[in-house]
Amino acid sequence: MKDSAEYLRTRRRVLMLQGPHGPFFRQLGAKLRAAGAEVWRVGFNRGDEVFWGGEGFIPYTGAPEGWPAECAALLHRLAITDIVLYGDARPVHVAAIALARKAGVTIHVFEEGYIRPYWATYERGGSNGNSRLMRLTIDEMAAALRQTDIEVPKPPAHWGDMREHIFYGALYHFFVLALNRRYRGFLPHRGVTVAEEFRLHLMRLLLMPVHRVERWVATFRIRSSGFPYHLALLQLEHDASFRAYSDFASMTEFIALCLEGFAIGAPRHHHLVFKAHPLEDGRSRIAEAIRDGARTLGISGRVHLVRGGKLAHLLDGARSAVTVNSTAGQQVLWRGMPLRAFGRAVYSKPELVSGQTAADFFAAPDRPDPRAYRNFRHYLLETSQLSGGFYSARGRRALLRQVTDMILAPEDPYDALMAGNAAPRQQFPSTV
């Protein structure tokens, strides 16, 4: 029989922090318990508490500045071996990650899929600009792939969870707005009040029919016009990857750079189409920035805005695309189209993205190396990209079947592939 010290060293003791909206973290915690781990969850607001709804819940009701000391105490008191969180750039997660590294605790990070919408991301140590992918070269990825000859999994014909994502987001913010008295010290990580966040979600839901019509009309005009066009892929200004891994203070700064570069470099018969993020809620004045900037530069008739919708409908006819660091850049590269990324992204490899100025890119964009992108995409799908999602029941089932064992495995996904120990990739379920 093991003594208590040996037991604490070997048995997994997991502390879960903030997760995606909805029941995914609760279900993951149950799977980890079934595997023999002890699991606790820290909640920072009423939404975290409601969506957990089970044993091992630890409410943090103090002020933000008190969280690092409380986190350090929890890691020590509970003898935590692993922390699990969603997104590594939230202030509460930044503090926890720093403390976990000092304590030798394994850090498990979930994020939206680098290849969306049919995959979710699981990494250790960090994601996006903190991912190990940032330090790996395409040649190193190709060398690792020689350990496997499995075919790249294909996405399903129809599968997505945007409606569930919006629903759980609205429900979460309702709980925080209406029932958060216990958590008086809570501050949202997105820079607006909870009431304003809820108002923006509600307005977006109410205006969805209007925006759908506007989007259909704008897309029809662009696709039926016959003019060559370039795409500017906009992001949410409050998105962690935009704030943490770019030098732009706002999305309007990126819009200004695109408009100026296009006005200087693009042939006079080319057009520029700004594609808004599907979850854009109006807090960033992007429509006004595009309209006013185009008018000032004398290119109003050549500039368009499309609100959300399917990116594929616009990519199919585009000449090139620019972005800060949107994961939508993967769809551009998958089509072999030129891409300029002005921020730091996991796909920002010299073989894949252009290093030109905006003006030079719009004039004559460099094309990506298609073989390099095939290796890059295949590497992601053999390591950190797992079939499934956080929001739909179907997506969660697919994801949970894979990720529980990966959390408990001794190696992270990248080391496992290099060592020839990678778990087999799950194909997409046909029905459930």
C-alpha cells in the first residue's frame, strides 16, 4: 500500500478554472473523476457556478488582485498536479499559469479550433501565441509526420454549433447579470460591464433576421458583380488572440491599415471586401470606420462590408485575404490563396503567409507553398486538433471520447507524435 506522500505524488489532482460557455467542463470533470482523478472547479461568477452544478466547486468571491495569492494557496493545499482552463490570455488564467509553472503543475489549455469549425484545440503549456507551434518549423513538423501514415481526417458534410454557442453565451451572461450578488468582485475579461455584454448579446439576437437579409444582399452583389476582390477578415476586438498577440489597439486600426494599403497598391478595378466576425455584436464601430475611411481615401465605390455568414461563399471568388491572426486564415491557406497576417498566429510560417507590406500585397501578393501547408495542416490534425466541439451535444460527445485520455497521458500531443505514441485520430461520427 502506498503511503500518503507517494499517493499525492502519483494520483491526479485536477483544478479546473474557467471553461467555454455551457456544460463541457462539467462533463469533462465527470470523465476525469471516472478515470480516478480528484477534480475541483474554481468559479468566478454565477455563470461558472450554474454550468458546473456539481461537487468540488470552489467559489472565488474576492477582488481580482487577491486571486494570485488564493490560487497559490489552492495549488499547495490541494496538492494539485494539473490545471485545466479555456484560453490562456484571461487575467485569472495568466496568473494561474505562472504559479503552476513555478510549482511544476501540468497546464492543459483548451481553445477554439485552429482549424474551424469541426475541431477543437487541446495543448499543454499555452495556446495561440504561447503555443509550441509558434516555435516549430514546417520541416520539424514534416519530420514528425514520418512517424505516421494515417490519412488526414475529413470534416463532415454538415456540422456546426454557432447557434448553441450564441445560446450558451447569452444564458451565461444572464446568470452573471441577474444572479451574481455572491461574486461582487467579479470583473469581465472583455472590457465592458456584464450588463453591457448582455445588452449586446440580446441586440444581436434580435437583429439577426435583419442582418441575415443584409448579408444575403451584400454577398449576392459581390458574387454576381464580376469584379476582382480581396478579403479582409475581421475579428472580435475583445478576442484574446487579437489583444494578446497583435500590435493593434483596436480593430479600427487594422481597418485603416487595410484601406490605406488597398488605396495605394491595388489595381483600380479591384475591390476590397471586409468580412465581419460571425459573433460581431456592434461594440466596435467597424461599419463607420470602413465607411468613413473609404470616403476619405476616395474609394467608397470599391469597398464593401459583409456581416458574418459563411466565409466559403466569399472565399471561393476572392483573389487574396488579409487578417490580423484569425483562425479563418486556415481556410484561406487550405484553398491555396495568398494570405497576409499582421499579427502572431500559429500558421505564421514563412512558407505560408506573405511578409509584404499591405500596399505590395494588394498589388501582387505572394502565394503560399501548398505542400508546406499540407504538412502543417496534417501535423495539427495529428496532434492538437480534435474532432468535436464545446457547444453542441454531438460535438461534446466526440471531443470527450478523445481528450480525457490525452489529459491523463504522460506526453503532450506534440511529443507523443514525435515519439510514435500519438493516440489514433477519431473520425467524425455520422449520426451521434
